[in-house]
Amino acid sequence: MIRVLIADDHELIRAGFKQYIQECPNIVVADEAENGNEALDKALNCDYDVFLVDIGMPGMSGLDILKQLKNQKPDSKVLVVTVHP
């Protein structure tokens, strides 16, 4: 089972990703975070297979989270999403 952490400051976006992911066999949304600090804390203290992270979040940006994860958990699989061009 692939465990995913969804980190986005918009509840509707998280719900949309969650709905889509739940339709995929062998993938489960293990947790959610609504800001960058919460996302990094969960990412560093829990085991997830994939991190789905928004670039623009309060507290800490998705790019800052990516840097921290790559330093502290270098084998992490991270998918960064954004509405920015």
C-alpha cells in the first residue's frame, strides 16, 4: 500500500486530491496538512511513501519543505503542485 501525505492550504484542493487518490487501488491518503509547518512536522515524524505538496502555503512554502525533506529524508518521493505558471 502506498501511503500519501497531502499538503495544501485549501481544503477543497485537498478533498479533490483525496477523492481522486481514493479511486486508485493500492494508494491511500494517510494524512493531510493545511500549512507548511504542519506538513514538515508530519513528513519528518511519520512514514509516508509520497508527499503531495503545494508550493504556496502559509508558514513554510512547498519548496522549503522539499529542501528540508531532501536534507533529512533524501529518499523521499515528492510531487510539488502549484497554480502558478
